[in-house]
Amino acid sequence: MPTIQSGTFTGTGEDIYLQIRSDVDSIKVYNYTTASAAGGVGCEFTWVRGMAAGTGLVYSKTAAVNALELDNMTAGGFTLYDTSIPVVSNPVASTSSTNAVRPVVATASTAGLVTGSTVILSGIAAAPTICGIPFDIDTVVANTSFRVRWPLANAPGAVGGAGFYRNIVSGTNIFAPRRKFIADIASVGAETVVTTTTVHEYAVGEEVRLYIPSAANGMIEADNLQGTITAVDTVNNTFTLDIDSSSFTAFAWPAAADSPYTPAQCMAFGSVAAGNQTYLDDATRNEATVGIILGGGVGFPGGDAADVMYYVAEKSDLVTTE
């Protein structure tokens, strides 16, 4: 089979995400460090398309001599990945949500949630305006509750009852800069300060357009306006636009009675460099990656800390018919 990619990396003891073409059919990984070590350690690893996720083959040096011994890997082996495909948990039941600018959601299971996780709430009839929108969270109390991380303009207006949440692991938006939902526009004046429901990831100099199509959000004067980011605050997850909003109505988070409505959003569409030229490449940058995960640790294809690793990935050039 022809080689499509080869290279080297140094192990960390953790899983290695090796970016590689999605049509890889087989890969061999060699641990150059353990190849010259004492026996009993895996030094050559192989994966062939069709093997189950996390599996593979391992060649280990026998304890007595330098001969290789072949064995199956049932875990910690090779796993294909594609970050353009959303990874979303199954719905998890929640029991209530508070009426606060940072709602606290009660649940009997917080498995997989940490500060910075992103969730989408659903099915909370009494508080529909906090449903269907991605929120970063913090203050995770194990199997008890979690809190919305970035404050809304105001409380949603009602205590929420039972519903569900999904943990959004990856792949919800593969292009950068991201489209974001607006939690608050707190500063109304010569410049405008915006908070988003998830980490905004924007940078000074980027051009951003605001979308505030619903009267439920107030500040409809800002709808479809565009401005340049003049400052970012990573601690409070805000960015400042050179939009004069001093005559605008106040921004608001919609109340339950306003549902259904269209949420306020923002989208970066380019950047401004010297000479006021607008560049579009950073508004259309596809950051999705494909590749294969190499399980890390002693005797695994990702290697232990400081292990020198080499790999060769191949693609079959044979076409079969059935």
C-alpha cells in the first residue's frame, strides 16, 4: 500500500491525536525508545481499517530475547476521529432551574461535566427561553447541579421545572471565528460591550455583525450593525465593539412569555488590518480535523512520556468489487 503520511512525535504518556487523512487504511507506529530497551515492552503497533475502535495489534519484545511477540490490543489502541461530526451526549434529566442571571440547573447526574463544558437545555416548559441555546457552565456539584457560567442580561423570569440537558463535547461549529449567541450587551455608550453564552474566541481587529431581530431582546436598533473589536476580556468573556449604542434601548434576555422568539446572535465576518482593509480568510477558516487517536502510556501506540515515536500511514490502492 502506498504511504500517504509519515512522521515522528514524542510521547507524553497521554493519548496522541494524530492528524492524518481520513481515508487511511492502515498505520504502523514504532516506539524507537523501547525498541532498544529490555524485553517485555511493546515497541511496534499496527492498525488496519475494520478493526474496532480502541483496538490494534502490538509486537512486544520477549523477556528473554529480542524476538517479537504478537498480541491483540482490546483497549488503548487506535481510534479514528473526525471533529466535524458533533459529539453530543444522550439527554440527561434535570429537575429544576433557578430564576437568576446565572441559572442553576439541578440534576441527579453530572457525569462528564466540568467547568467550561457546554450544554444545551431542553424541555423546560416554565423557562423556554433558556432552552435550545448552548451555555458554558461552571460550579459543577457532583450529581447535584451546575450553573450557567456567563451572566445573562437579566433573569429569565421564571423558575424552571423538569427538563433535560445534553453535554456538547465537540463539533458544534467547525468554522472560526464562531457564530455566538448573545447573553448580554451591558455597556451602552460610545462603545458597546457584548457577553456571549459560550467563550467567544474573538480577537482585537475582527469585524463582527450583530443580529438582534426580536423585540424581546430590546436593542433592535443594533440589528445588522457591524463593528470592529477594540478590546477583549477573557476573564469575563466580553468583547468591545466600536458601535455607538448611546441612543439604543437596553438589551434584555427574553422572558417566558416572549417565546417563541429569535435569539440575539453575533458573527465575525473578517478582520481589519493596516490601511482599514478587510480580510475574509479568518471568517471562513475550517478548523475541523480528522485523524486517529493513539492510546498513551507504557506499551501503547501513543507512547510513554519522552518516548520517541515514528509512524507510517498507508492507503490501499486496490479496488474490489462484489
